[in-house]
Amino acid sequence: MAVLAIDIGGTKLAAGIVDCEGRMLARGEVPTRATDGLEPVLARIVALGRSLLSRPEVADVQVHRIGVGCAGPVDLAAGLVFKPPNLPGWTRVPLTEHLEHGLGLPTILENDANAAALGEFRYGAGRGVRSIVYMTVSTGIGGGIILDGKVWHGLKDAAGEIGHITVCPDGPLCGCGNQGCLEAMASGPSIARRAREAVSAGRSSALSGLANVTSADVVRLAQEGDAVASQVWADAVKYLGIGVAAVITFLAPERVVIGGGVTKAGDFLFQPLRGEVRRRVKLVPVESVPILPAAL
């Protein structure tokens, strides 16, 4: 027995057929192209699911349901998705109904960061403890909370929106409508945006020679010593540290696990981040809370 697992992100759509031991039997991904609007993205999700279900390597595997992770807000019981900041046009989408109709399998919806948190808790960097906070730092910043071995969903399934805590009160507008959210200060697109703004302001940098600056470019040039890239990166790490420190202070989890594309920077992210968090957490034994890269 196996499930078709689908992850809906602002940048890519990923899917895998996974058995009950957590082993990936087949996988695939396509660009989301979120600006195309709701219907084309939904069509891509169904097409990706069908392509995996037709793979020869899973011809003898019984796939009995779909698990789909999507950025919130979500109504898990009703299978609805409401206005995710990075999915324009997704106003009130009956996602599970659409996938059940398009793929012919019963479908369960979960907030994408909650699903990732549960995966890390059972199979990854969260194994062996009872409480973790998972954060994904990518196109957006999401969070999932595991308390006493269970996902904490909170009121109306709204818990864990770590990317939308305010870390810079007068900061830029976030996709959620608030100003100065963690996501607006430390996500991949926000890092790239602040780098472009610095170049537009006339600051001398190797970034000015790039046609389309990305957060990966910022990391690479910061590692090479470029002053503008280094400052943009240091600011992003500072704000991420503020967010992680806040989470540790009010939840005191046994571990913090961080995944997402920005974590490809490795120790260039984790070493200064751990230092920033240690400086800011005073009332929780922060040395007993490892901050780890996601294993999955």
C-alpha cells in the first residue's frame, strides 16, 4: 500500500508515491507558474499526479489515497484553501474535491509546513523527541509545530504561521497584508528583492552585473566577500534569528528543524543563525535546543 503525496509550493509542484514505511517509490516535479492563475495550476497538479501513477516502477503498487500539502490558510475538514500569499487567485479553493475528481482517489489536505514537520518528526531530524518546531525558508516562510507527538493545528487550523510574525514593524509589505513579517524580511524572494534595491540605489556590487538576482546569487557573492551581498545576507540571518528566538522563547521545543531552499547555504546560514538565537533567548535553556537542517 502507498500514497500519492503532493506538495503545492509557490515555485514548484512536487509529488511522490510513498509506501507506508516512508520510502519514496517515484517522484516528480514541475514549475508552479503561480501567476498563470488558479485553473492552470490545478491542471498541472492533476497532470503531475497522473504521470506518477502511470510510472512503470509503481505498476504493481496499490496507491490507496492522496495526501496534499499546501500553504495556508486551510480548512482541513472541508478540504479548502483560502488565499495563500504566494498563490494568487486561490480565494476559496475546494482542493481535496478537485483532486478526488481529477485523480479518482480519496484525498486528505494538510498545511504544507505541518506535513513537513510531521515528516521530520517521524523520519528525519526530529526523531527521538516529543516536540519540535519545523520552519521552511523558501519562496515563503512557513512553520509546523509538533507538541507531545501531535501536530498542533490551533484555532481554525491556523497555528504555525511563523513566517507572519512581525520582526520589523516598519518593514516592507508582506503578501499577507501585514508589514515587516519574517517572510517579507528573510524568504528567498525578499533576500533577492533587497539585493536588487541596494543595486538600484547605486551601491557598488557584483550583483549589478546579474540580469535576475536570486537569493542563491546573494549567498554566493556574500561568501566571496561582496559587501552588498554580505550585508543583505547578514540582515536576512538577523531577522530569521529574531523569528527563531521568538519561537523558542514561547514554545521551548526540544528541537528546531529548518528546511527549504535558502538552507542550501548550509553552515553559512546555520552558524550565524545559531549565534543570533543564543544572543536573543534568555528565559529558555537555548543551549539545549538544537537548530538543525531538515533531513528530508
